[in-house]
Amino acid sequence: MDTKEIKELLQKVREIGEPLKQVKDLHIQSKNGIQDLVTDMDKDTERKLRETLQTFTPECTFIGEEGDQIISDSMWIIDPIDGTTNFINAQEGYAICLAYVKEKQPLLGIVYDVIEDKMYWAYKGKGAFVNDKKVEQALPKRPLSQCVWEASLNTLLVFPKLVDLFKQTRGHRSRGCCSLSIISTALGKTDFYLTEQAKCWDYAAADIFLKECQGISWCKKDYFSCESNLYIAADVQEMIETIKEYL
């Protein structure tokens, strides 16, 4: 995709996100328990995204949280609403996520924070942007004792040794939106993030942004896995190796 097409796509994503700003009378379903929810807006948003993306890249298949999951040489990885529980309960802290992948190379990542109206996007080798402004600052690379990090309560329950890691850091947070947590790490607002239950649509878009900000990541399983995956985002490899000691 060229720059003009990307700009047009970003505008389309904004338009698709507009109905998510004021929502009433949601139809909510449980997929795999009371903490894994989907709404009619998730499904409608993914449908709109697929229709839009087909006009830009008709050759692409899709991996989507709410639809078919077809891996091919050219594909889009879609999460129509990352942070569905936040969307339902808090009406903030959720994002539309798109990742364009060609020949297994993630190229374009788009994370749209709907309520904040911030478009985080990056193209491999061309940098990361917040709306139209290129990200220029370097990651802070703080020592562990000065780090603030993010992980869900579920992750802490699965890896109880992370409590020992917490005691060596400045603090821990949990925002309930994988993509926005990765973005926070990419921008140096937090120092690392990990989750044990991410699927590729949760992290793929934000991971491209992270890499263009010179951050790094690690997955236990295949990067394009549609099953729960252990994912870590950080500023340097040494930090990831330190975190893995507590898993």
C-alpha cells in the first residue's frame, strides 16, 4: 500500500469507529465464559472493516476475532474491538486493530483508540506515527527498579512468581486492552507488558508500532497463532530475558 492509500484507510477506520463512541442497548454474548464477551458492535465493526479492506486489497484473506481465520501470503489480522469489556463497562480504553501482513512479514499496523481519537500506526521501515506526527523519542530503557509494567490479573495467577518481579519494580498496572498496553510500552510510558492469553489479533497491529519505535517482543508460540499465546513487549532483549526468569 502506498502513502495515499494508507491515509485513505486511516480515515475509513476513523469513520467506522465513530458509532463506537456512543453506544446504547448492546446485545452481549459470552464466548468462553463471563470474561470473554462479544457484542453486536464487535461483529458489525468487523464486517465493515472487512468490506473496506477488500476495496484496498482484494487479494487478501482475513484473520479476525469474530470471523473466519484464513492464513495466506497476503492477509489482514483484525480485532474490531480490543478491550471489549472496557467497551461494555467503562466506555473507554478500547481500540480498533488492523495489521497488514505480506509473505508472513507484518508491514502495516493500525491501532485506533476510539475515545481518545488517537490513531497509532506504523509501516515497517518507515517509522511510527500518532495521528500525523512521527514518533521521534527514544525508549527510556530504565533499570528494573524504576520500571512500571503491565500484566493482567490472569497472567499473575498463571505465573505467581511475577509477584517477586513486582517487588523489584516501581509499580504494576492493568488496563484490559492488549494493543493499548503495547502502545504504552512503545511510547515509553510503561516499560514492559506481558500477557499469557493473547491471540495474534490482540498484538499484531500494536507490535508493528512497537518495532518501529525500536522496541522488541517475544512470543512463546507461532506469531500468527489463533490460540492463547504468551506475549512480551519490552524495550530491550535483556529485559525480556529477565522477565522470562519469573515465568
